[in-house]
Amino acid sequence: MRNNLERSAWIILLSSFGLCVALGVMIPLGIRWYVRNAQMNQHVSLQVQRGPLSVVYGGRGRALSVSEDTRDLPEASRITAPNATSGRLVIEAPDPGTVAPIATVQLYDETECVLSLARSPRFSASPLPHRLTLKMEAGRVRVNVYGTLDRSTIVEVQTPQGSITLTEGSYEVKINAESEATVRYGQAVVVGDSGDESSLGPGERAILRSDGIDGPLPAARNLVANGDFQDPLESGWQTYNRQTDPQQSPGRIELVTSVVDNEETTAVNFYRDAVNHAELGITQAINYDVRDFASLELQMAVNIAYQNILGFGGCGYLGSECPIIVRINYRDIHGADREWLHGFYTGRPAEDWLLNYWAESVEIGTWQAYSSGNLMEELAGTPPAVIQSLTVHASGHSFDALVTEVELLAQE
């Protein structure tokens, strides 16, 4: 009987000791795991540039038409930018001391995507990065990844053919029958559903197909020199200034510093405060044979801070005085000289003023990314053979407009 009591006592003592040791180890490990892995939702805002967009909040309910900016977009939300619309997702860390975004996603028209995940570590002691997962189902996005001083940011873009993991940098992802990822700068890892994997560096791209990955490939060739205006205007560009009334202020063209997508960049500023017609412009000779290219796409960022034509917005009586107009002069395969135009304006024109089909309204005072789409398809009736020149000009009476990131991308 005594032996049974001693045995029971030892069992209780050893069990208590073992439990004490286990708790002494597991509780600190559990706290460590929690501090390392606990997460908070990031702040995601949807900026409507050209609306309305379609949003299914949280992935539930019916799609709502959205024409105004929206804050605190929940995870699982589905965002659709129909034809001729665009918007931007701005993702901020939950830390109230952080004012700059950790990532931005530019949504071009005919794009559909789902915000699958947007989370950051809850505690500053955690070594894990900010994470954002975007599921793309159609269209095209441009993703800028930034991070913070004490933490990196990882963005995963899921496509029907695989996934693309992005670190700090600038990227483009397109989806048609296949997926295409392009690195402007930064590093990306592309993993196909077939199990193939490819690493991409600056100026490289990859094509994801159901049967594998084609890449790394050279990124599309940019035919415009100094389109980011990091060098003086004299490098690649010629300026001109014309006006009908020599007594009026001639206006000015100069390089200025501006912030685009959380990055300080250089832009060209067209400024005039006067009446009667004037045109200020920059032009670049290109003279490049594009007959062997399947795609030709113009990209740029524009910001119209102010415009006034006789108290109105728009593009003047004849529709030709937009505060920003970009013109591509080209020779087609039949030898005829032609031009392609696209203009931007703010405000409302007078009732009897013409608005050309190639002009679009933008929100005043905000940067907007523009993409022409494939000009080879748009100009299929008069296919370009040689791109002769590209001109960006401001036209009208009084205006204050900026342009940067001018690219004319040719791809075989």
C-alpha cells in the first residue's frame, strides 16, 4: 500500500514538473509565434479616375456602380473597370505613423481583379513583410511597390496561368489569352501552373502560358528618349512657342519636380496666363521603322492643374485647344504621311464648342496614367511603317499642365 502511495506521489510530482517545463517552454514560444504572425488589415482606398467603376464589396452581394473615391475597401472585394474607365488602388500600412502608401495598383480599362489579401504584421517586432495579394482575371495593371523604413513589401499577383511575386519596384501585368509580366525596375519571380519558374530583373518580361513560361525576354523597346525628363530638355527634345497675339505673355516650358505614385519625379510643365491663342510644345524626331512590330503603345502620365479658355474648360471652339495634346506623326505602308492625336482637358466647354473623339476629360489637379492600347490595331486601316516624330503640346489661352513618363513601347 505504501509503495502505491509513493509511486502515485512520484507520478504526480514528475507530471507536474513536466507540465511546468512544457508550459515554461510553450508559453514563450506561443507568445513569440503570436508576436511574429499576428496581422492587421491594411488601409486600401479606391480612387476613381474615370468612372464609374463596378465594385462587389467583400465579394458578397451585387455589384455597385462607384463614381467617387472609396476608403477602407475590404478584402475579397471585386473591382471591375469597364471600357473607357480607370482607377487606382492605394494601399497603406495600418501603422498610423505611416503616411506614404506601401503599394499602388493602376487599373486600366477592361480590367477585373479581386483584392484577395492586404495585411501587415500587428507588432513592430515581427520580421515579416507587408503582404498584398491581387487576383487578376482580365485586363492590365501597373503595380508600384514601396515598403516602409522598417519593413519590406511583397505583392503577389495571381493570374489564370500562374503567379507573379513582386518586391519593391515598378511592374506591369497584362492578361489576354495568356499572362505577361514586365519589370520596369525591381525584381520579380514568375511561377507557372505547370511548375516552371523564372526570375526577372529590370527591363525584362515573361509570358505565362498554360504549358509553361517564355522568358526572361527583353521588355518592349521604348522609342522615346528622355521621356522621364531626368536629363535636360535639350537631350532628345526640341521646344517651340507660338501665339497669335505678340503682346500677350508667351508662356513657358520648364522642368519641375512633382510626386507621382509616391515617387518624386521630374515632369515638363506647360504654363501660360494670358488671353488669345498660344501653343507651347516639345517634339522629338524618332524615324523608326515599325513594320515588324505587332504592338505599339503610348504611355504617359498627365496632370492639368488649371485651364481657362474664355471662362470655360474643354478644348476651345474647334476642339483643338486642349491643355495637353500628344501627336504621333507617321508614314503608313502606302507612303502617306499621317498623324494620331489624343488630348486631355478639364471642366465644361461652351455648349456650341466641338469636342473631338480623341479628347478626354480628366480630374483637375491629379496625376492620371494614360495608355493608348495597341496602336497597330487601332491604325490597322492605315498601318504605320515609320514613326516620324512625337510631340506633346499645350494649346489654349491660360493653362498649367504637366506631363511625365512618356513612353512609346514597340514589341515584336
